[in-house]
Amino acid sequence: MTIHLPRSSGSGATPWWRQLWVLVLAGGVLMGMALGVRHVQGLFMLPIIAERGWTRETFAFAMAVQNLAWGLAQPFTGMLADRYGSWKVMAGGLALYAAGLYGMTQAHTSTALAWSAGLCVGVALSGTTFGVVYGALSRMTGAAQRSRALGLAGAVGGIAQFALVPGVQTLLTGTGWAATLLLLAVALAVLLPLALPFQDRGAAAAPDHHAADGAAGQPLGAAVREAFGHSGFWLLNLGFLACGFQLAFIASHLPAYLLDRGMRPADGMAALAIIALANVAGVYVCGLLGGRHSKKYLLAGIYLARTAAMALFLLLPLSQAALYAFSAAMGLLWLGTVPLTNGILAQVFGVRYLATLFGFVFLGHQLGSFLGVWLGGLVFELTRSYDAVWYGAMALGIVAAALHSPIDDRQIARTGLAPARP
């Protein structure tokens, strides 16, 4: 695949560290490690609460704070990336992430856990995942290749997530949860050089792309007001809330749910690993399809398919075969929503302030994540069952599918430009 990246103001070929394969690999590994550490947090819940004497609701609340902090911080880290450059935000996010994991090992109260695992890690995720990484890649690629490039980066990230799951389970068994968190903190710190290829000069990058979408010279405030006045922006936001609820609930509570149903810890680890592995194919295929078909209808289909997968999982007798089939199905549908949602924003509003606008939409996703994680723990403590949360996740999937169909995904017509065909 050939992608033409913007040249610098000087002459000469694009340097090797700005070539496509470097950007996709660096962005995918960085994002995959950040998301992977979050993906395996459900494996830490039972050993941490057993040693600290906490309840599931205590751990779930800290994870809920993490998701909320991630969402609230995302618009602002997006603004910083758009204004000052993505690589600085990525590097700062990695450093804060490592500090948050270290803080978890020192947390002996629920408040300390909420500060470290919740606030610190949540803000760190906003600087090391979708909004900033996909925003930088979108600015550094042309519109024709953008969806595929995002899908490739997501697939690379999925491989990193998959590799983390069995590795973390092995470390938990052999060294304990605190030592495992410290090793993960060191691994994140080692990734700092991967931010360097993304010296994209923020919203000043790729002026040819900005001119094409009519955003050249548009102030940030005007771009935000424009998006806030567009009904499709809010429909995306509400639909993304359902995505966050579903994924956060499953990632955080599925291992414990399986133990409650008589399955082994290894089954929970295997389920998360299968989700991560299937996500590699799912996010890549969604990226490809998003470049050829209507993104809003693809998103509606994903939400309906997730609902069907959850319904079958609850209706069928629980077995390893049923669990693995469910995990594979959910993995194929896991993060494919992100490049498609990002793609709609770029298609409608352009790429100049894409990290900022995605940040606001992602806030809706993280409000859903907050509710999915926290209500999962709260409902279990009140009823000793997760059934009500499963039903809520399915209902939200149906609502999200309905919300995406009426989205107007045509490019906004700005002064002197005709709207582009979606």
C-alpha cells in the first residue's frame, strides 16, 4: 500500500521515520500497549481485592473513574495535540500511564486506587490512544487511503493487545499482581521513542488536506461550534455511549462472571485473548469496508451484531465452546467502531481539528464506559448477578443502531466549496 505523506517545507524525500510502515507500526504498537494494559485490568480485580479486602464495587468504581477521566480529558488532549503536536501528548501520556500503574501498587485505600488507577491512568489513556494516534495518522495521510491506514494501525494494536493477555496472566501467576503492574509500567516507559515519528506540527500539518476540506484558516472555536450545531455529531456521540458501555462492562467483568459460573481463571484469560486476536481482523476489515461503503450503516450493523452475540451467549448453555465463539464474535466487532466513527468525523468536518472533535465524541463513549464498569460492580453487589447489566448492554446496542441511520454524513459546505459526496 502506498500512502503519500505531506512533505515538509524543505526539499527532499520524506525521511524514513515518516514513512507509512513506521507510522502504522509505531502508532499501532503504542496504542495497542496502552489499550492492552487497560484490556487486561479485569484479570487484576480478584487478586487485588482479595489482598486489600475490598469489594468488587470498590475496584469497579476506580475503573469507572478511569473511563470517565479518559473521556473528560480526551477533548483537551485532542486540542493540545492539534495545537502543539501529537508526539508531545503521546510522550506525556506514556509517562503518566507508567506513574499511574506504579501508584496502583502503592494504593492501600479506595481513594488512592481511584486516584492512581482511575484519574492518572484515565488521563494517560486520552493521550496514548484513539483520539491522538488516529488524529495524527489522519492528518498525515490522504483521504483516499485514510480509512485503510487507520485499520492497519488498529490491527497492529490488536496484535499487541493479544500478546499482552497470556503474558500478563503468566506474570500474575508467577510474580503477583504488584510486580506485574511494575513491569507493565517499565514497558510503557520504554515505548517513549515511538512518539517521535508523529511530529506532525499539530493542526498546521498537511495544509493541502485542510484546503481540500475547507478548514484552512478556520479557528478552533469556530470548528467546535460548527460541530456542536450539527445533528450528526450528537447522534455519533450518543451511539458511541452504547459502545463504551458494552466494551467496558465485558472487559472488566467477564473474567469474574465466568468464575461465578464455575469456569476457571484460564477461561477468562482465554476469552480476553480471543477478543484481542479477533479484533486484529475486525478493525482491519472495518477500516477497509469504511473506505468503500457507508460508515454509518456499517456502525449500525456492528451494534446490532453485538446485541445478537450477547443474546446468544446468555441463551445458550455456558461451555468453553460457547465462550470462545462469543469471544471471537465480540472481538471481530470490538474496536472496528473507532476508525469508522473517526472516518465519519473526517468526512463531515475535515481533519484539521479531528483530534479535538473526536475527543468530544469519545466523551460520550467514556460516559458509557463509566456506567458499564461501575454499574456492573454495583448491580452484582446488590443482586449477586450480572444479568441486568447484560440486558442493558443489549438494549443500548439496539438504540445505537437506530441512532446511526439518520446521520447526515455529507461534507459540510464551507465558503467557496461544494459539499463532497460521502
